[in-house]
Amino acid sequence: MGSCSMRLRALATAAACGLAVLFAAAPSASAAEGEFTYVYNDPTGAPHLGALADPPSGVCLTLAEVADPWTAPAHSPRNNTTSTTTVFTGPDCEGDRFTLRPQGGHASERLKLRSVVFS
């Protein structure tokens, strides 16, 4: 009985180690490689360049500088990431949408946005 329980413990330990290696080697959440930029205005109206570097894929990102409805939306997005990007006129990926191709897709200052998702 003693050797049987030792074998079971050894088997359980080996299984636990195998699971640990499996989870350690599992890929992390995918990300769009590169940079997504946009222009936003501060409260005085001065333009600033905002950027998201290597953003996560499949996650709605509300742009912090323009999340509040009383601020002017961002504009002039430029997608220099490896992923297709969909920008939205509202926060939380709501409102009208427009898609930008990867590696250079862009739009003029006429395109207003408050959130974005990378696919």
C-alpha cells in the first residue's frame, strides 16, 4: 500500500508539473503590433497627438482624452498596426463605425472618433 500511494503521488506531481508547463507556454492575448495614432484637442483647443502602441486585439478601447461627451472627439486616425482597425464615433465602441486597413490606413480630420477596436 505504501508503494502504491508513493506512485500515485509521483504521478500527481508529474501531472501538475505538466500542466504548469502547458500554461506557462500558452500564448498570451494577441496584440496588434505597431502604433495607432489620432489627434485630439485639449480644453484650450490646442491639438495633440495621441497614440496606442501594440494595443490588444478584440478589446474595445475608449480613448481616454475624448471619453467625456463634453469634449470634442478625436480625429485624423492613422493605423500603423498589423491589424484591421474599426473606429467608432461614440465611447465603448458605439455609434457609427469606420474601418481602417492595417499598415497605413488613415482618415482625415472629418472622421471623428471616441473608441477603437483592433481585429
